[in-house]
Amino acid sequence: MASPTVENYLKALYALANEDDEVNISDLSIHLKVSKPTVNSMVKTLNQQDWVNYERYKPIVLTRKGRKAAALILRKHRLTEMYLVEKMGFGWEEVHEIAEQIEHVKAPALFDRMDKLMDFPKVDPHGSPIPDKDGNIIDQNYKKLSECKVGDQVVLLALTHSSKDFLEFLDSREISLKLELEIKAIEPFDSSMLISYYNHPSETLSQKVCDRLLVQKS
């Protein structure tokens, strides 16, 4: 049974992996805010348990077993976040730290019950897909708001970042998922966007913000 530390490593590897499921030691070290020697030691342990394949001076590669285990940790995390918002009235900016603790609970029945009580949600409060019980995850074919053009009408469906300060920023602008947005203008100098939406006929968003909003044409 994986320890919380091992689960945190697997989740980080899952988040950082490229199309070939590869992750560099240095990237993992930065992401987890631990030293490279510490990461090296843990990766050797993960390799012995068949969570990853690793050879010195080469990228870490998640195995099929490791990828599934990581997806199931994400499932617990995202189900918890959704339950806290939908059933307990927490704000979407409040749930991450709580879910970080609950995701390590070894009680599959608890999370299956959460899933059933919410009628099997497909995404969490931030629009990220919730893996199924086999660790399968649906690809989202959304694009960044920053990639849209003047005149486009889109629906906000997900976020690329869900840090508390970013979510609080969105709250202050009354921006939430399923909101319909219309792009009025794009500033050539810094690519900031002038958009309109419910109760906000004219709101300017920076390129950094627009890069974090995932949309689909309405």
C-alpha cells in the first residue's frame, strides 16, 4: 500500500509527464520543492515497486501501474473537491487543501459513495476531468481564451490553474464555470482582452489570465 509521500510523488509525476510519460528529475525536484538527492532516493524506491522505470541520467517514466495509481489519487482528490462544493457549500477556492489531506484515505467505498451521491460527476469544481474507477480519464479538447478571436462567443468550461489567489481573482470578477463570454477587442501591445459577460459589459483580462481559462465555442 502506497504511503502519502509515495502518492504525492506519483501525483506530481502524473501532472508533469509529457506525451511519453517522461519527467526530468530536476522538474520533479522543483515541483515538490525538495532536493535532487531526495528525489533520486524516492525514485529508486518507486522503480523497485514498478511505479516507474528509471535509469541514471535518463528521464523518469511512469509505468502503466504507476499511471493508474496516480489517476486514482486524482480521482479521490477531485471527487472530494466536488463533494465539498456541491454538498457542503464550500467555495471552489477553499477546497484544495482539504482534498490534499482526504485523498490519502484508504477507503474506496467512501469515494464511490461520494460519486454516487453526486450522480457521477465528470469534472471537479475547476472543470478538471475526474478519472473513473479504473483510472481512465477523458481528454478535454478545449482551447485557451487567449487563442480566441474578436467576436468569438465562448463558454468557460475549465481552468489550467486552480490556485487560491487565482480563484479569488475570478470570484472578484464574478467569473465562474459555464459562464458565456464574448470577446470585444484584443490589445495588440500586450494581448489583453476586452470581454463582456453577465452583468459585466466591459471587463479587461490580462494575457496571463486568458491563458488560464479553457473555453469552447458556444
